[in-house]
Amino acid sequence: MSGTPTEAEIQTQWRNAIDILETFRAHVDGTHAGSGGLWDTLLQSLEGEYTPTELANWAAQFRAGCSDLLSGSIGSQAITPILFEYANVIDGAATATQGFGSGFRTAPQIFRALYDWFVDTSLTVQSRDITFDTSATAGGSNIGNGACGRLTVDENAFALEAVHVEKKLLKCIADQNTGVQEQAEVFEVLGQPSSFDAILRSSFGSGADANSTMVSKHAGQGSGGSLLTNSSFSEFDNTATPKFTGWTETSGSANIDQDTSTIYRSHPGAQTDASLKLTGSALIKQTLPNMRIRRLDVDTPYQFRVMVNKAAGSGSGGNIVIRMGSTSKTVALTALTSTWNEVVLDFDENLWARSFNEDPFDIEIEWESASSGYVLIDDAIFAPLDQVDGTYWWLRGNNTSHTPWLIDDILSFQDTGGAPATGKIQYWLWVSGFGYLPSTTGVPTFTDPT
């Protein structure tokens, strides 16, 4: 056949190819594999001189052949030519506002452009309908405390569905007594065992593929450290301008001071333990040239948080506002408890650099509409999230009274859903190594095969 297919015709080809893959997968997983399946029935029935060996070998070869046909490489072979057909549609419809242009050379390049095309033209596929666990369950014998936030959407608020659906365990493997500095504890991320082949893939976990480590975020330098200069407000000179190294006093300079008697916690490499003291309305900021980095990664999400104490100085009135570029969070002082409180940006699409980017980029901390007393602010952490198996994680101490992590402290997350038949096109994009497209749990514009 020849000719130039329309977008609808390309989607039909795509749907038909996925139908073959998914129908075969459902048959093999549901009929042949697993306890009570045809392979199990055969092997359980074998006895005699010849069949126990020969038929067992034959069944193993049969399974291997089925596994090959369900592999990511076979899926990629089906999807790749479809992407190149789609590139012609994208290129032909490119406009000055969409700016896709031509010159696609590889399937990954096309797939990235295709994602943008779906966003700009409001196209979606069926979601895998994964329920992400975003609130860690702490181990019953944990010594340390804190939290691990999780980002499960991209900069357009679409679910990050190129993931294994499993239970993940975060386990402390290095603490202050076993090779790392206090507050910079190292955690290993462990998924569930993976299938030894492509059969019953969805019933197993990531195995060694997702194994990685992350360092608990802190206000010092080095691994896990804040990207800000002077995140703990230790470097201070009341006669200088600015008073705090790295920070600019945008307003309320007379209300800005240092407190060395009440802090949230120390940090690796600390010379002076201190906190920022605001005795009235004030705003400080730190611009990118004053940070420990000189550029942001547009494909990376970042997070910013501070710890706030209103009780020490009986602070009252107004709001604490933190800003990371154009993303902000406002918390009324009346909503804070009488101890240390975390004010942190929401774990949503606004954590992505493409979303919060502005000119000029800076980090801001403000007490607005203050009434009386003073507030203390400490442990201001601006840092990237850690990617593990397709979603992003941010581990830190944030309890009202902080206790550092110790060896074997654990946090666990349990995701559910994501069955292959739920979002067939999306599932095979993930299996084939491409990633995911904008999806919906409702009725998509690009429907799955039935």
C-alpha cells in the first residue's frame, strides 16, 4: 500500500498493532502462564522415560518464544514506523506558535515532539489508571523521622505513567555512624522482584531496574544539599548589606536579623547554627547568580521549603509566603502550630522548571502583613527531586521536633492499578521504552483497541 495517511488513519494503524500485541499478551498471561495455566498443567502431568525431559524442554522453548514476542523490542518494532508516519503529520501542521519544525532523525525525537503535539492539540490516550501512593508509611521501629514527598505528574499535569506498579521500600543504609554526615543519610530504593522474562510482567515488580539511592535533603553542601547559598542563615553580618550572605533584602531590612538560640536543626559542615529572625513584615530573596548553581535543568522538577517557628517570638498576623520563580505557597500564621512547621510548595506540575521559569529567577521568603512579635525561619532547602522508576521523590526531615535517620529506618509506598488492559496504548508505550503520552481516565481522543 502507498499514499499519505491522515492522522486518524495513523491512529487506526497504531490501534491495530497494539491490538495484536495486547490480545496475544492477554492470552499467554491468562491461559498459558501462571499456576493452573496450560504450561503448569502440562508439567504437572509429566511422567515416564522420555516426556519429563523432552516435553519440559519443549515447553521452556515455547515459553521463551512467547516471551520474545512480548518483549519491549517487539513492541518498539511495531510503534517506531508509526511514529515516523506521525512525524509527517506533525511537520505538515507545524506553525509559528507550535514550532515543531522538521528534521526528526530518531524515534525518541519524534516521540518527544508527539507528546508536545498531543498537549497542544488536546489529544489523549487512555490512562493506565494508576493510584500513586504519595504518603509514606514509616517503619514501626524507625528512630529517625521526616517525610518523602512524591511528584507523579509532569509540567502539564499529566500522570507520569511510565512506571512499574508495585510496592517500593526506602531503607536507610548509611547514617552518621556508618560513613555519612548527620542529616545527609543515604537511603536505598527497592522495588519488588521482576519476572525472569516478559511473561506475566504486570504481576511482578521492577526488580533491579529501579534499585537506586537517594540522600536526605539538608541545608548544607554536597550530596543532598540545598542549591542555595547560606540555606541555614549561618553567615551573617548586621553591619553589612546584605546582612545574610547570598540573600538580598528586598523589603523590611530593619526587621531582618539572626537568631542563634533557637534553630530547627544543624546541617553538614555547619560553622554556626542559626535561623532567620523577622521582627515584622519583610522579604528576602536569592537570585540564581548567588546560588550554588548557575543554570536550571528544564527537564527536572525542583522543590523549595522552609521551617517556620512563630511560637518562640509570639509572632502573629499575616502570612508566610515562599516563592520558587513563579510558583508560590502562602500559609497564614494562624494555621501554624506552636512549634516548628514546614511550609513547602505543593507537589504538582508547578515544580517543573518549565512551569516556574521567570525572568529573573529567584527564591523568595516573605512575612507579609505582620502584626506583632517575631518569627524564625530555618532550613531553607531548594533542591531537585530524585527520579526513581519514572516518578520523582524528595526525602527530608520535616517533623516538628527533628530526629535524624538511622540505619534500617524504612519508608514504604504501595501503588495500585495499572493493569495492562486498562490503558493498552499507554502500557505498550511504557513496555517498549518510549514513555507515556498525555492521558485521561475518561474518554480519550485516541481510543484503545476494544
